[in-house]
Amino acid sequence: MAGLTACDEPKITTYRVAKELNRSDAHPHAGHEAPSPMARPRITWTLPAGWREVPPGQINLAAFKIEAEGGKEAQVTVASLPLMAGRETDIVNLWRGQLGLSQLDADQAREQLKDLQINDEQGKLFELTGTDPSKPDKILTVMVHRPGKSWFYKLQGDAAPVEAQRAAFIDFIKSVRLDESGSPPAATASVAATPDGFTKAAPESWKVLPPGELQLAKFAVPTVQGATGVVSVSVFPTASGGTVQNVVRWRRQIGLTDELPESQLAAAATSLDAKIPGSKLVNLTNGNLQLLGAIVPRGSQWFFYKLIGNVPAVAAQKEAFIRFATTEL
């Protein structure tokens, strides 16, 4: 750490950044009107020596790069999501999926969390070490649940700089001051996709439903002889663990819990659209249940579309679902 901090004095930086779309604002309005502008939180921090601010992208509110000897590096990001208190297992497993690690049950995930006092707030810290050379060696995450929002601070990268920056990372978090009473943006929010955009792209026969946690849009498809189905859309800044981990999660959602080799899991995903590099379509069935899942990378975001329900309703909407997932917003 001494080599990274020498000759640099910490400085205080103040920015106004775009607040991530609140899921309570994600409900489509009558007449399919666009959502109203959202207030931007005012964030101040003390920048540790050796850290360099970089563009945060469309999901993170702030991002920093740390370079170390031998070409090794680490990154720090700050993000907020709708309140996630009580869903710590999902959070831990999301990060584990990014490193290609197996999923944990609630008790195992709880053991990963350590209490961390952040000024006058109680935070939770957990750390993960990867084994895949193509993924980050180590991730440190601190989450702080505040009224209506959960804030996430993540330090990830090569193990050496991550360990070297552990203390500076904690000090940085303690230096952050959040003021969410800022004024609405003059232009549109910096979220690429909006609930209104999905509503306009959906078939007219789909009924708009209130989206759930981490969903940006949700629809009921037409009933077929009593069979029903629901489409949901989520957007994340990463592939959420990659194709295989998403196939595993989707299999579990329709009751497929048997363990399969990674090659078979990967084979469950086929190309969705050649015009969208990296896009995948997953088609899973279990008895009378069927799930269609589409993974669509666009720019710095990953769009996840899911149609789940009884086979007759899902099968009848397959082509419409593919058109919906491949429609550019």
C-alpha cells in the first residue's frame, strides 16, 4: 500500500450523479406515459491516494480504478438498488455467480456476512475469492441498507491490490456522504431502458403488471385454455454470473434441481439473434411448466427477459417473446 500512496494527498470530490431508477417509480403510468424525472443524489467522498476516477457507466453512481505493480489492478464501484434488506442470500449468490462459484443456501450465505460499522450506520461486509483465471481474483463488498435504498460498495480485481487497498476501501466508504434531496435532472435519467419503453415494445395482447423486486417491467400473456404465463424484464450492469449460472437459476425456478455437467448447462442456451452478438435464448420445460429466457447484452448493460408459465401459454407466445426481447428500445 505504501507504494500506491506515496506522494499523493487525498482530495475531496463532490459530484451530482444520476440516481438509479427506483422500482417504486417503475410502475407504468396510465396511458403509457413516461416516468417522471428522478432526483439526483449528491455524493461527496474523500478520494484515497492512488485511486483514479473513471466513467461509472449507466448503473454505477461512481467508479474508480487502482493500478498496482506488475500490471495488476482493481476497481471500486458505488451503486444503489431498491431496498434489499432480507435478501442477503440473493446478493451473496449474485456476486458468487460472477466468480463462477457455487450457490449457497440461506444459512451458508449468512455465515459470509460480517458486521461493519460505517459511521452511525450498520453495514455488512463479505468477501469472495475466485478460482477462474478469467474472472476477478477477489471481491470485497460492503452493503448498507438505508430507508428505501440499499447502497453497495465493491472492490474487485487482482488479489494483491484488493488486499492492499482493504483499509483504504473501508476509509473511503466512511468518507462518503449522501444527500438524496437533490433537484430533478434537466434531461432524462441515465438509465438506457425505461418501463415505458418496454411497454411500447410489448405486444398489445400482453397486460401490464406491477414489476417485482429488481424488475423493470412485467406482463401477463394471454391465457390459453386456463394456462397462464408471465413475462418479466430486468437490467443489470453485468451478465449476473454468465450463461451457465443463469441457466442453473432458471432451471431451479421450474423445479429442475438435478445437477448437470457445465457442458450440458451451456448447451441449453442457443443463439437468440445473430445481429446481437452474445445474445442467448434458453428454453426449459418441466412437466407442464416452461421457461423461456433471453440474455441480451446492449452496450454496458445486460437485459434479461423471462417468460414463465404453463406450456400452452408459453409456447403460444414464443415468437412474440423473441421479437420483444430483440426489439431495440
